[in-house]
Amino acid sequence: MSKGRQEQFANKDFCNTPSRRTARLWLLFSFLNLLPASLLYAQTDWKKEWEETVEGAKREGQVNIYISGYTPVTQSFQQDYPQIKVSVVTAPGAQLTARELAERRAGKYLVDIHSGGANGSFNVLYKAKALDPIKPTLILPEVVDVSKWYGGKHAFIDPDGKYIFSYVGNAGPGQFTYNTGMVKPDDFKSYWDLTHPKWKGKIVSLDPSSTGIGATMQFFYFHPELGPEFIKKLYGGMDVTYSKEERLMTDWLAQGKFALCIGCQDASRAKLQGLPVDSFDTSLWKEGGSLTSSFGTLSLVNNAPHPNAAKVFINWYLSRKGQIALQKIGRPADPPNSRRIDIPKDDVPADRRFFEDRRYLDVTRPEWQDMAPIFKLVKETLASSEKK
């Protein structure tokens, strides 16, 4: 046998010596033995943290929630945690954020959790440095697991990716409604159709210089086929009437005082009552629909008086059970579609769901949350319109 062949066999024999085989089996056994132990430790670790947090919450005995939109869901939490009293303050988002800052200026730190629209949370509370990171409060594995959420990620709308959690993803803003006796929906194929001369003076809108229709204004401003020119033409040339009262605008729309409404989020209620109002399915329009968080963002206010109870509510709300409850009882005027994808969507209207063959622009992107340039444009547009 040649020297090379001898070396080849010698190496092969060495690799299969009893001592080497024993060593390899021992390493494999050690790995398999340690793997479940580490997983068990991790499981025990979160369970211990969760149990301690719940006990702390029971001692605190209360959680204070300022919420704009999906208020009824707090009742489901109260049923699951009767030892934690839920104190709720509800109002339109702009009123809530103004109240929170006024309380803080007076040295009163009363709020644990803020839940509302993305724009108020970002442009008011985040900019005022009134929030603590919500990401570290996520404890339950089913909440932490990003595979349970749309896009395989947690949707944070702040640039730091940890303060404002978006748990709702509504397809289509639900902001464009019409009087069914005055408008044929098939006549609208594009947002630009809103600027047709025949609708001049026949449009009512929530004040575009407030955060009430912030997602809609972001959609207009950042959409590559609309942009600032569309805002100028719509709000600067269509003699739009403005209001801060959703219900009043819906009443005007139903009465035929106006043909079109931007921001009549109470229209679903009116439709159920048999009034002549309905919403456009803007995802069918040329530019497509939008993906918005509507009233569905969650924030942990800093200096919270009940930190453990706040953690319990946050984890319950973002859990499968909490998000199912949200979709079931949500907000009749603006039903939510949870960003959790592991829950049934039977309670979500078709105009809130996603369709693979339609276009959507996700306006919850962190880089689009600063409303300052949009408000500046709107202010200039309105001022120019008044001079005409």
C-alpha cells in the first residue's frame, strides 16, 4: 500500500476511534440536554415576571386610561381583572392630549396609558417627551412574537421604534362619505374627482389644520400621485366648509346640506339608522387606499401612577384575547382591523380588510408622522383661499 493510501486510512481510522466517537456523542448529548433546559429557563423567566407584575398591579388596584375611540374594550379587561379598577377618560384625541399636557404642567401625573390616533400621540405626547418606552413592557410570548403581527413586525410609528405601538391597520381611511341621494359613487375613480367644479361649495371637512384627519392629510401629502398640489386645489379652490364636530357634519351630510364629507367618521352610525349616507371604497380608486392606525395606537405615559397595572393592561390588550375583543366591540363608527394576523376577521367589515389585488399606502411610517410641514401648507392654503 502506498504511503498516501496509508495516511488516508490512518486518518479515517482515527476519526472513528472509540475515544473520538465517545467524545462526539457526549457533545451531542450535552447539546440536547442543555437546549430544553434553556428554553425551560426562558419560559420560567417570563412567567415569573408576569406573575410578579400581576401581583403588583393588584396591589396598585387601578389603571388610568385616556382613550379616544375604542373605549368599550376596557370593559372586557375589567372582567378579566376585577381586582384592577379601570378608570377611563374618553374624548376626541386633540382634547385628550391637551388635557394630559395641562395636567402635567400643573404637576399632576394622572395617566398610565394613552390610546388614540397616531398624530396626537406623536405630534403632541411624543414631542413633549411625555412617554416612556412601551417595548420593554411587552412580556407575554404571544405578544412579543412578531410572527403574529402583520408584516412580521411590531408597528411602531415613532422613529425610535419603541414609544407608540400601532395595533390597528385599517385598509381605507373611512374618511370619505357621501349623500346617497346626491352622489353616484361610480362617478368617482380618483381622488382628483373630489376637485371637479360641480362639487365646489358642496364639501364639508374636519379642520385640516388639526390632527383629527391627520392620516388623511398624510395620505394626500405623501402620495406620489397627489401631493401638495392636490391639497392646494382641494382646500384652496373648492370652497370647503370646515368643522370640528363629526356628528354635526354627518347630520349636515344626511340633510343634504353637503354632498361630500371628509372626516365624517360617524357616518357608519348614521347609515345603520337608515340615513342617506355611505362611504366610498377608496381602495378601488386609481391612487388606491391607505393603511391607517385610526384610533389604534398605544402609549405608556411617563411618571405613570400605576406602572404594574399599566403593563398588565398593555399585555392583555395586545394579546390574542384582547385584540379579538377589540374587533368584536371596537367602535361602530370606525370598526378596527387588528394588526394581529392570528385572529379571525369575521367581525371586520370588508372595507377595513386587505385585498392582495389593491393598492394601499401605509401612512403609519415613522418618517411621515411629523405633521408640521403639512400644517404649514394647510395654513398657507387656507390663508390664500380667504384672500380670493
